[in-house]
Amino acid sequence: MADTRLPTTVRTAKDGVRYGAYRERLRSNGIRMLRAHDEPPPHIQALLQDVLPVESVTINGCVDTAETRAMAINGVDEDRVKHLFQSLIADRIDRSRLEIVGNKLLDPLRVPNRLGQHRIVTPKPDLYLGYSYGHFGDDLQGLLWNSDTNIAKFAFLEMELKGDGQSSLGGLWVATNQCMGGASTFLNILNKLQSTLYENNLVEEAEALDPVVFSVASNGTEARLFATYSKSEGDFTTYFVRGFLLYDTSSRAILDTYIQHIVDWGTNRRLQKIESALQALHESGVGGGIPAPPTISGNEENEDPDSSETNQTYIEMTYIEMTDCSMTCSQVGMEVVSEPRQTWSKKRAADTQPSTSKRRRATGA
């Protein structure tokens, strides 16, 4: 019999986001780009104006565009673009509260895939900025971990970066698709927290949360700033705030100022609201966090797990009994085992093995 086990390393997809139809896949999972002639709802516009006040942008002689002018003329590889943006935010953050993470897969159970739809690619942001686990007190850390299993918690800024040269792969189209998926995943985590607050009658704390995550797509010579917001759980809209020419002094100064404002907002107002929300849940006796149910696609039997379009993590939670569905297999040391791909109903009907046998297969015993 053929070995149907998945490899122990997590598999990622790069090609899927390059397809023209990928935007439709995002849309089918509740993620869309706001049309060019539309505007965000008034409360989102007010939040953006508060976080990104135009009148505060000043042009000074501190912005050096020599490097980015050279990039525009000679081309640039992706690693150099990543270094540019990492340097842009590294000196601006309070490392006791914030953490920068690069090139790490997000928890696939937090990706907002819908039942019955083709999965979107599990995000692996080039850079993202969120909160340090160690910043939160001992009484909140258990609740925090179950709420967000990613390295940096409740991320609020994501960056997807590409090269712009003869050997470059992808471009701003790909980076934008990745921003849409990544920012929606981060916002999905915040939405789960907000829903739990409502369920526990903590309305004031729930409504205080800012339902926005920022993202930047760049190829080293141009950058695009997006704001992803949510009208309701499972519904995400990405708004193109504006673009920047990195080799232009005034445009680069505006981007630098906007990044500083986003970091300030995330470090102070947003963090305070999240801390208040977690503390309120803790005081109300909610200690189990906000678990994410396993993602199961109704179209699995039509998908090839080895194809470039759908090459991502497949977690067959139906074959592994776990006490906390917010835990991933890597957290409990399990190797994920895949049966021949069938629909949920077919799996349930065909599965006659006792749970101890399943557990033995999953752990390799």
C-alpha cells in the first residue's frame, strides 16, 4: 500500500498566489479588495484618519533615497528589500512589548477558510509585527496562547516584499494577494477575541477593539499601504490606502511617517484595548482562550495536495482526538497522517478504527 503520510515538515504554497484566479479564491473565503471608487465605512475612515493624520507628515533632510534610487536603476533582489524594511521598523519599536517575526508560517487553524470552499494558501509573511508573549502577565499568558498561537501575538502590521530584477519571482500582484490573506488571518484572530467578549457580555471591551490590520507590499522601488478591516466575523475587506515611490524623497518621508504612526498606534492604544479585553475575560473566569475549529474543505476530494495551487498544510483533525482544538499537531508532537482524500461525510462513514489505534498511528507508536 502506498505511503499516504504527509511529511513532518510543513509544506507551503508559493504558486497559488500568482494565479489570476487567486483573487476569486480569496473572495470565496470572505476576503476581497475594495473597489477603486469605493470608500471604507465612516468608522473605518475615522480610525484611519486618526492613525494616519496627513497634516503630521513633514519633509526633512533625514530621508536618504540614494539606496532606493540605485535599486530602481540596477534592480534589487528580495533579500535586500527585506533588509530595507526590517531596518525601517527595527529602530522604531519597543522590544519589551513588540516582536518582529519574519518568514514563519502562521497557524493554519487561524486562516479564515470557509467550509465548502477551496483553501487559501497558509500565509508566511516576510515580516510581521505583533506583541511579545513575555509582555503579558502570568495571569493572561495562558489565555493569550490559546487565543493566538503565532509567535507574535495579535499582529497589526504585515509586510510582503519582492525583488525587482532579472531573477526576481513574483511582483506586487503576488505581494498584494499575500497581504490580503495574511492581514485577514491576523484580523480573524482579533475577531475571535471580540466574539468571545460578546458571548461573555463584555460589550464595552468588544466594541473598543480596533478592527483593522495594516499591511505593506513592496518591490523595493514602490510600496503600497493597505488597511484590512472587518464588518463581521468571517468577512474581510482590504482597502488600498495609498502608494509610495521609495526613490522619491517626499514620498519616502510620508511612508516613514505612516509606519511610525502605525507602530505608535499598535504599541499604545491598540495594545491597551487588547490587554483590557484579555483582563476582562480573565476576571470573568474565561481561561480557555478562543479556540479555532479545524478547517475542513468540502472540495478536498477535488484537490491534489501535491499540486502547486493547493500545496499547503493539511491537518486531518478528524483522525486525531485532541482535548483542545486550538492546539496544532506540532504543539503536541504528533505527526500528521493523511488518509486518501475524501469528503468529511465519507471519512466519517469509512472510519471504523478505535480511537486508540488512530492515536497510535498519529504518534508513530
